[in-house]
Amino acid sequence: MASDHLDTCLFCRIAAGEESAHVVYDEPDVVGFLDVRPVFKGHTLVIPRRHVDTLLELPVELGPTFLGALQRVAAAMSDALGAQGTFVAVNNVVSQSVPHLHGHVVPRTKGDGLRGFFWPRTRYADDAEAADVAERLRAALNPR
């Protein structure tokens, strides 16, 4: 439970109600609250109440609950804020300012100024390089 990390984890303290936050989603296993440094107003962070550092460590049984919460928060953005869509993302370690799994749900509208991802894009040198990367990923996903 979150209480094991209350001394060290800001998000565990928010989940336990010991740190203030603008909570927008509150369920037994998941909580969502406004990001204090939003990309756009309404930017919400969705976290499991149980301390989990990254998506890779999320217990399988919490996967549907966590994804369902992300879906419900994303759906609410259009009704509540007039968003035309959302950007939903999860960082794992790199760019993860708080080491507690959190999904970002950012409201979007056409012309809002956000261009694709937040980092520069690249290209494969050629189709052979893309095929090699794809094969390495397939091998890792389907070990023999």
C-alpha cells in the first residue's frame, strides 16, 4: 500500500490524502489529480494508489484498472473542458520527475500549439535499419 512510501514519495502522500492536490478521480486503487505544472489547464496525472515506480512494475491485475482510469479521465476532458482530444503518456524513469507510476492526460484542441511529441523526431537510415530494429523487438517480445 502507499503507506510504505509516505516518507519518500509525494504521490503516495497525495494518494493517502496527506498532501493536498486537486483530485479529479478517486477510486479504491487509482487516483487522478491536476498536475501542478500543466501543459494545458486540466492536465491530469493518474496514479495507482499502491506505490509502483514504473509501468514495467505495475502488477498485471492493476493494468485494466489503471488503463480504465486513463480512459475515463480522457473522456471527461471533452465534456468538462471542451477538449477535442487528449494526449496520454507515461514516462518510465527518463523524464519521470516523481518515481511513482503516473499517466499524463492532457486536453488538446486543434491549434493549441503542441506539436507531436515533446522531443525532436528522427528517421531510420533505410528500410533495412527499420527491419533490424523491428526484428530485435520481436525477438525480445517472443523469446524462443
